[in-house]
Amino acid sequence: MEKNELYPVFLKVASLEVLIVGGGNVGLEKLTFLLKSSPSANVTIVSKMFIPEVLELAKGHHVSIIEDAYNSSYLSAKQIVIATTDDLDVNIQVYNDCKKENILVNLADNPPYCDFYMGGIVTKGNVKIAISTNGKSPTAAKRLRQFFEEILPENMNELVENLNAYRKTIKGDFEEKVSKLNELTKEMIKIKKTNS
């Protein structure tokens, strides 16, 4: 059985520079995904043409629009690049240029040319769950995202905030803190069972 060997990370894209190459529907999808997860992301989009939805979404965000054909000079000071054009040769050129510059790159819908995948993401306040199908099925990732969005309660963030506040009051090393948090949750379960 094939194994997913991806290592999940949560990037602070507000402090990174992201380039999207392509201003069509796939570019819109990637920009939407990025800004939904991180509204303060710093994004530059370069494309010979833009669909109106890309231009509209860019308003009110840290998104720079450049109407031009891709060339490697646009990689300057970028840490993450997403190629979304409908021209495979351009996308592969983006990939090759990024590899020369040690820049993380994703060619939309082309797993062999990806350093990372943009999986499904569920956000409830401070809680964020990322879902990956190892690039095999974006539809499955989408369905899982919808499932988790539905079953995780809206007040999930309140739980995290309360546990964080309690954790700050606990003294000791990490192991002691985990032990005390476990005691608290076990006690809460006992109370719940008693009241049921």
C-alpha cells in the first residue's frame, strides 16, 4: 500500500512572499484558498490576462496584480510560487526556475512538479485542520473538509482558549502540564457522566 510521506506544516504566509503565475480560473481558486486561510497573505499575481473575479478578490488584500507574461525576474524575493497557467510549457519553466532558486513551487494539478500540495483546510478560530490525499484526489479532500466543517462546533475556539488559559496557570515541565490537563479532562468526563 502506498504511504503518504508528506510532512504537514502551517506557514505564516503573511510574513512570506507568494507568487501566483496565471490569472484564470485556477489562479482564482488558488488565490481564494490562500486568502480564505490567511487573509493577510502577501501575494503577487502575474498574468497576461485576468478574469474579473481575480481582480475583484484582490481588492482589500495584500495582492499585487501585474499584467505581463511570466519571466524569472518575478521570482525575486519570493518564497512560494504557484503556477496556474493553461500553458504546460510556461508552468514547467516556472518549476525549473524555482528549483534553480530553491523556491518552493506548486504546479496546479501536476503532482510530479510540486514541492507541496494545497489540501483541504478547516478553520474554527484557532483550530485549523489540514487534509491531504497526497495529490491523488482533491475531491476527497474537499468532501473531508466539508465533513469536518459540519461536525466541528463553532465554539471550538472557546475550548482552545479556555484550555490555553488553564495551561498558563499550571506550573512544572511539559510532562507535568500534560498530566494536569489529563486530570482536568478526566474530571470533566466524570462530571458529565454524573449529570447525564
